[in-house]
Amino acid sequence: MDTNVLIQKWLTGELSEEERKAFDALEEASFYKDIVEDASYFKASNFSEVNDFATFKDKYITETASETKVIQMQWFQPVLRIASVVVVAFGLYFAFLYNSNVQVETAFAEKTTFQLPDATQVTLNAQSEVSYSSNDWDDNREIELKGEAFFDVAKGAKFDVLTDEGTVSVLGTEFNVKQRGSLFEVTCFEGTVRVVSNGITKILKAGDDFQRINGEIITGKNRAASPSWTNSMSYFKRLPVTEVFAELERQYNVKVQAENISQEQLFTGGFGHKDLDSALKAVSEPLGLDYQILKDDMVRFSKRE
């Protein structure tokens, strides 16, 4: 009988008594039996048995490399290739499973509050995202932010908030960071923070504001005890109306249409997050605009005639 057929039937346990004797008589029979015996002592992961394939392959390569006689196993090569693919797939799975990177994000009209490993409290505004590594958090308190978040930082090593527009560094304080497109805002409510943005460094103390929009830097004062959005209120100080419309979209999960409205028009004021009609009035009246709620997820602003 063909040797490859005998080996394949032995692996699947389909040998007849006569075929078993023929297999035992093969010169390489003891080699295959040793491999299977070794594999029986291997404790595979509770998730899969992929590593048994890897053990089999490693044993096969090591043993055949030391033999002067090359054992032909053409039929088994596809199996080894399949096993390799499975090993890679599970390797990627476990890499993701045990990755120490933690990510928290919010959707439209959603806010959330959570704690970092050092008990620092983070409140995340709507449509925002933060990520950090939990493995070395005690030695490297660094968090990446996209959107807006309020931080109540526990005392300890330096704490960095990284955004596309700048970095905020503190030792223990309360501050708010907002990064939406070209708008970068930092407000310090307690303690001291250092802001580095586009090569410029600013030190903010409690009550100080820092803002950079379209390359222009504006500093100011703020007497509030916490960010207005954490109390379901959005407030703006001389910001383009497009920023106001974008925040309406985030807080109410609507699409805003603007007709014949200058994008350079500035807005100072605010709106609440609990009633859409009231929010639209709070925005439209100071700007002299009309508005229409076209359907549940569509709003139109237009210049008042």
C-alpha cells in the first residue's frame, strides 16, 4: 500500500489490522508515533487547540532537518499551510484580547463618566473618544482625546492629555479639554495646567481659558466651577456659528441645514440639552435666524427676511 495513504489513515484512526502491521513495519513509523506521544503531554489553550498543530509542525521540521533521509509528505503540506493560517489568526485574536489599550467613546446625545486606574475621573461629552494604556499607567499617565472631556485628576505623576492640536500636562487638578477640528480649548478649574499647542506654551491657573481656532490664540477668564456641558448646557463665547450648529448635532443627534448664513458669523450664548425646540430658539433669536424642525432628525436654519 502507498506509504502516504497508510500515514493518513493512521492519523485518522482508520487502519485495518493488516494495514496497521504494514504501518508498524515502516522505517519512519516510530518517528510519527513519537510526535503524537509528545503532543499528548502538551496542554493546549482552553480557547483552541491551535498550538498542537504548531508543536506538530515544529517537531516535524526539527526531526526531518536532522535526518539524512528526507521523508516525503506531499499530501501533508496543505495541512501545514492551513495550520499556519489558523495559528496566525489566533495569534491576532489573542493580541487583541490581551492588548492593554483601553478605549472609551460616546455617541451622539450621550455623555459618560468613568475612572482611570489611579481614580482620576473623566467625564466624556457627546461624540468623543479617549484611549490609554492600562499596563503602565502608574508610570505613564497619558491619555489620547478626540472631542471633549472634563478631567478631575488624582495626584501623582505627570498627567498628559494628547490631542491633534496640542498637549495638556498637569500634576493634579480639574480642567476641561475640547478639540473639534481646528478648535482647541482648555479651561482650568483648579490647580495649574500647562498647554503646548503649535509650538506655543501657556501656563493656566484656576479660572484661565485658552483657545486656539484657525491658528488664532485667545486667552480669557472663566468663573464657572465646572464645564457647562456637564450640567447639560452648552455655552459659546464668540465662536463661529458652524461650531454651534455642530454642537447641536452632537447633543440632539440631528442634522442641521444652514441656508444663506455666513459661516463667519460669531455667536455668544448657549442652549440646553433637554429640549430641542428651546435649544433652537436660544440659537436662532440672537442671530436673527428662522428655524424649522423638518423631521425628528433634521433641522433647518435660514436667514430671517
